[in-house]
Amino acid sequence: MKDVKFGDLIYTKEGAQGEAKSKGETHAAVIEAPEKVKAGEKFEVKVKVGPHPNKVEHSIRSIELYFSEDGRAFNPIHISKLYLEPEYAEPEVTLTISLKKSGTLYALSYCNLHGVWESSKRIEVE
């Protein structure tokens, strides 16, 4: 089998092909956050996935949030990871963060049947 880079295994709603194409709406996280914020001021970011089943045999098991900061030599910055227990925890989290520079938030959601899905949202810092 050909070596595959991990990044090639991550699905996006826009780039999914074949059978995965029909899974984007229920597997790719939605990032709710302001488009513009003030440097250093706290603001809320909500990341949610679904509607999605929440059973042991099929569920979202984790949500991760990263930030790629404009002009930073090494990206991304890991902000948070939430582990979810099937049947108890819903795939939705609200975080309070602050940024010093503009950049892009990335959310990764992991479904135990349908893999890792990526979403992003640009944030401008004034």
C-alpha cells in the first residue's frame, strides 16, 4: 500500500469525494465566531457537529480547535481538544479565547465510522 500523509486522510465538506461527499453536512464542524475582534479581547467560539447519531456504534468522539496565526513561523497553535463519550456528551462546545493577530481557526471532528473532518473560519484582529 502506498504511504499516505495524514493530511490526505482528512475530509472537508467542500472537498469530499465519493461516498464521503454525502457525509459533509453531518460530520464537518460548524464554527460560530465573530469575523472581526479586537486584539487581546476575549470572545466566544462555538464549535458544533451535526445533527449526528450519538450511539456507541456511531458517534462524534472528539472535537479539536487550532489557530493558524498570520506571520507566525510555526503553525497551527493547538487551542483545545474535547473528548466525547457516546450517549452522554453531545458534539458541541463553547470556548472563550483571545487573539493578538489575525488568522484562521480550524476545527477537526472525529467520527468513529467516517473519519476526521476539517472546517475553518477566518478571524480578523483589529
